[in-house]
Amino acid sequence: MPDKNKKPKEIEDLPGVGEAIAEKLREAGYIDIMSLAVASPKDVADAAEIGENVAAKIIINARKAADIGNFESGDEILEKGK
């Protein structure tokens, strides 16, 4: 059983990223989690041949894994406002 507290270290450790997607991302220059964390959903979607919504989820997970500040998704912000 995977440790939920363990931070992803490689692209394929991110939820939604398997070997095939990781390979396409690396070929496009996304070599680590930080490079994904600062990318746009359209660029990631085009590189990995996936939908922009899937790419956005990968980017959100990369931002959380990279621990680049207090990143919150739009959904999380909306929930706080309720």
C-alpha cells in the first residue's frame, strides 16, 4: 500500500501520470516535477497528448508536490468561500 504522506519525487509518481505520459513529457522537456509545476495546462496537454483538464490536475499535483508556497486550486478557494 502506497504511503499517502510520501511526496512524489519523479514525474511518474504524480497521480494521473503513467510511464507513457511521463515519457512524452520528458521528450517535451518536462524533466522534473518543478518544470511541470510552472507549466501551463495547454502546453502540458499538447506535449503529452492529453486533455487540458487532465493536464491541469497533473500541474496541481506537481505544485503540491513541489511545495511552492500555499498553492490552492480554484475549487479549494470556492469551498472556503462557502
